[in-house]
Amino acid sequence: MDRPTALEVVDGFDLSGRVCLVTGATAGLGRESARALASAGAQVIAAGRDPRALESTIQWVRQEVPGADVSSVVLDLASLESVRDAAESVSRRVDAIDVLINNAGVMFTPFGRTSDGFELQMGTNHLGHFELTRRLTPQLLRADGARVVILSSGGHVMGDVDLGDPSWETRPYDKFMAYGASKTANILFMVELDRRLRDYGVRAYSVNPGAVATSLARHMSRADFSALKGYAAASTAAKGNPTDGMLDFTMPEQGAATQVWAAVTPELEGRGALYLEECRVSDEVQPYALDGARARELWALSERLCGVPVRPA
């Protein structure tokens, strides 16, 4: 199947005057998303951990898109202090944010903890983005129909969130289940965020970009790839689809298409709390990831873990 690129998705769109913030913008899907949105005229804020990598991304986007309005902000999602500093920096620069793409993440990492003591995958993939989003909620509310696009994965099938032990303090660590739980958390976050903000015109979406050839797999061994193929085969077979057990990888320019589509397509106008893949609404999502009651429980837990709740201005 021919897959569109992120640049093809935005072809014909005029995003002049729109502000888009993309996390994890120094590589892979985030970098491609930044380029595509800038090519359509958006003001793009690229967020990432490494200042030198951010500068390289800005130079690359400007080379690819002459006249691009792109800037950067240092953001380490594994540190709530860094998240809050980044949100404060952004809020001083822009009054409103039209699109927030929570793209950054880690995958199948060895056991580790963030600077705040959270399990690394849950802390980075979910809690860092949770805190960033709630800190930037006033800017989202000031936009005319803002969208929050949260990167999840088909890998959410590997694990549900253990609300009683989100940081793996009482269980033997399983990096596959931990990744799955963090990706389930991304979807549950989307569900509750949309419920809370839809009446203010802010809608949220969760995206499965598919298997993309990026540096996200740097922690994986040959054995891990074999195990992942087993997960993929079991998931595909459970859907009644034939499989050869092979992973169907795409390149970042195709992989970023769905999150960019979520940011710009008029097809999603007035709709939210949707799981997207291949530039369409998908029902290939586990029911536990869309459970509204669990989404509210996760939100309350995330607030407790991140500190004092932040209320919309």
C-alpha cells in the first residue's frame, strides 16, 4: 500500500498564523512533523532534550523550507522541572497554541527511573507529556479550536496500566509490558483530556504511527525484535488477518503522516477522543485503552504524581 508522506498530507494547507509545538523534534517523526507544518506556513516550536540537536533541526528545517518560522525550546520529559521550565518559556513567547503534538518517547528501555522517581517509560511517554499539556492548557484554550495529538502505538496491546503500581515498585520489571502500559496511558490521557476540554473547543487524538525505522529502537536486541514480531503476529492473528510474522516498517516521512493529518485535516472538525492510524479513524484499539472511568482514574493518579493540579486560566 502506498503511504503518503507528512509533506503530502499538508500540501494545499495554509497554516499561516498557527502555532504548532512538536516534542521530540530532533529526530524521526518529530523532525518530519516540524518540517511539514513549517512548509504549510505554521510557526513551529521544536522541543527536545539536546540544544545542539535542536539547533541542527532548526537549520535543517530552514534549509528544507526557506523562510520557515521555527524556534526551539529545551525539554527533557524525564524531568518535571525541565517540563515546567519549557512550558513557562513557551508561554512567554506565544499567547496561544493551535497544535500540540506530544510526539517524543522512549521504547523498551532497560529498567530506569526519571529524575522524579517514575519508571522511565511511563515517566517519559506519559507523565512528562501530561504535565506539559496541563501547563500549556491556557495557551490551548486561547486558540480557535486547538488540537492535541498524542503519539501512542499498536504496542499498547502489550500492557494495560497498573494503577496501583505505575512505576514498577512491587513487580518484576518487563520492558515490553512497561512500554505497552505507557502507550495505553497515552490513549487514556487522550480520552480524559478530550472530555475535559471539548466544551472549550480543544480536541484530542491518539495516533498509532505504525512500525517506523527510527532511532527509537536503539535499546532493542535481536532477541527483542524476535519477541516483538511474536507480539505483532499474535495481535494480527487475533484480528483475523493473515500474517507472515514480519514487521512492516515505513520511513519517518511516511510514519509522521498520521500525526500531521490529525493536526490539520478538516475531517476531524468537531470530533475528538479518537484513535488514528494510516490517516484515518481506527477501531484497532483495545477496549481498556478507551475506558472512560479508567481514564479519569489515570488522570487523578497523574495529578497526584505530578503535584498540585493546574486549573485552566
